[in-house]
Amino acid sequence: MNLTLEPAEGYLVARVEESRFDALSAPDFKARLTAALAGAAPRVVLDLSPVSFIDSAALAAVLSVVKGLPPGGDLRLAGASEPVRAVLRLTRLDKVLAIYPTAEEASASFEGR
């Protein structure tokens, strides 16, 4: 999985750099992001702007990361394309996860916290 990790002050920006986020890439995503969060800020902006396809395995990996965050931790999605947003609506995860139009807006929501 091509995943860019950019530490920021008080949070981590993780960007999935592939158009497909699916069962093939989900285990690597989960392992890499979990490792990156060990001992780091428990707040994450997950930038999905390059992603045009997401499946249930990828959603499960994202939720697994969310469940593994320590108290006070938070994960915010950013840049979801319309096909990805449709899947989030269908699974009702749009009611559970904070979704922002851009990574910059999601990052700004952490500032001052």
C-alpha cells in the first residue's frame, strides 16, 4: 500500500496514495498506521482524496484503527470522492466518522484543541 504519513503538531496526516483501497491493501494500511501511531499523537487526518473505490475490508481496517486509538484519540476523514462518500452513507459510517471536504479543513479542526 502506498501510504504517506506526515506528522503535524499534535496529529498525523495519513494519505492513501492509491485509487483503490480494498482487501488487498487494507492489512498493510492497518499495520502501517497502527505502527505509526504507537507513541505518537492519537489524532489522525485520513486523506482519501486519491481513492475512487473502497470496500468493506478497507472500512474494517479504518474502524479497527479508530477502535485502537487511546482515550482522547480521534480520526477524521478528508477528501472522500463521491463514490467513497456513497459507500460511507450506505454503511452509515458517515454518521460515526467526521468527514471533511479537504485535509486542510480536517487539520484545521484539530488546531486549538
